Amino acid sequence: MAEIGPLNLLLQHYLDATTGSEAVFIVKRDMGVLTSIIRSEYSEVELGSLTSLISYIADIISIDFQTGYFRKSVQQISTPGKKFVFRQINLDHVLVTICHESANQPVISAYSVYVANKIDRILKGEIVPLEVPRAQEKVKESIKPRREYVFKIVIIGDAGVGKTTTTVQFAHSKFQSEYKPTIGVSIVKNEYWIGEDLVNFQIWDIAGQSFWKDMRRIYYGGAQGCLILYDVTRPGSFNNVHYWKTELQTFIGNEIPCILCANKIDLEEARKVTYEEGEALAATMKIPYIEISAKTSQNIDALFHQVGQQLIVDYERREQ
């Protein structure tokens, strides 16, 4: 059984990110309420009322589970004063959100799908980023960004250094994303806010095996930024960083913003390449350096925030 702590933190972030939501809880088949979070600012009377409502709804869902009433889709009910959004997480769990009648129900519904997917992964024992981005609510409410950019980024490095995990982790951590694997490359499209600017990332996770080299020549085309990954537990992948930088320059023909990324820093006991060695290599290449863990998502957001800022600066410089 999954620990309740991460679930509660995720649910709290969900409440914090959605205007009008009052309480959220998870109902488990044959068990009732697995866990619940209610906004802390409510009075004792309001808390008591919501607690009773949660218990009542959980009892109804437990009965409906037996009939297969709930499906893997968002269901909504509106009553005077309240709105309810139901989203089945898996065959045994349902996510329920209680909202004020003034809440933007389509926004809450979209968020419930996003959060339910994270809950499902947590219940399976996966390590999942618990953040729930607020910025996407701005998109739903038609608040226009100051500027909007589209950037193609390639992620390169030896096979097995964690390129795909990094890409997938970033895709799962953001609200609007599209993941599309194809031959020799996987592509993630992601909306990402940097301040008041909206960056549309097109992230190309390029296969590192030597037999994909001819295809890589095609996939590099049009890249505006690059992440070069190595595995801190595999010195060979670190030694090959110069090879990847050279291949990039050969196929693209010009300099583009790059970041050197040391992955798998969660494997501290197995680590073979030190922070100082990585930083020194990045200094010789005259590019930024960052350490990440694609498994735990440590610094994944910081990585893409940094590359986004770099690309914006580079774009504005070229446009002047």
C-alpha cells in the first residue's frame, strides 16, 4: 500500500492550484475514504459539514463500485451551493473533488484527470513529482502570455544515461503535454511558463545507439537548444560527452545553447564521476552544468527552466 504522506501533499497542491475547490478525497473500494484534504481556512462548522459530506459520498461510491457505475472518465454533479467532480483513478479508487458553486468546473475537471494520473502512479509505487502547476489555470481562463515561443530541444548522450526517463518525467510533471515515440526518437511537446512568457517545448529524445547515427542527422535538423546527458555511475558516458558535442556541431553546423546534465545523482553510493569533474568539463566546453535525478525528478524543473531562459535570451539577441 502506498504511503499516505505523498498522496496528501499532492492533494494539498491540487487544492492550492484550483480556485473554488473546497475538499478532495480518495475513495477505495471496500474501504471507504483512503485519505482526504479540506481547505485549512474553513471554520469548525464548515469542516464538520464537509467531513459529513465526504463520508456520505464515500458510502455511495462504495455501493456504486459493486455495480461498475464509475468509468475512467470525469463525471460531474451540480447542486445548490456545491459542485462535485468524480474521476476514477483505477479499478479500486476514485478521486472526488468538492467545489463551491462558483468554481470553474471545466478547469477542475481537467485538473482532476491530471491529478488522478499522478495518484495512480503513486499507488503503483512509482516516484512522482507532487507539484501541481498553477500557471495552466491562467491558460484556461484565457490570460494571454506576454510573449510566446516555440523551441526545439534535442537530448543526446550514450544509450542508457536516462534521456527517455528525463523526457517522460518532464512530460508527467506538466499539465499540458504530448508524448510521441517514433523510430529512433521520442518527442514530447510541452507548454511551460517562464514568468509571463509561454514556452512551447518540442523535446526530441534522440536514441544513442550507433546504428541510429544516420537517422540522428535528420532529427538534429532545426534544433535550437541541446541537453547533453551522462550517467554519474558510468565514466564511459562522461568521457563520450565531447563526442556528442562534436556530432551535434557537425550535423547542425552552428553553435546553439547547450547544457551539460549529470544524471542519476540519486545513486550516491554507485557514483563514479564527481560534481567537480562535471563542472570542470562544462567549463572547458563553455556551457552551463546541472546535476539531476530523472528517477526522483530532482532538478528536472530547474533544468528546463534554465534551458528555456537560455533560449529566450538567445532568440531575443538574434532578433535585434
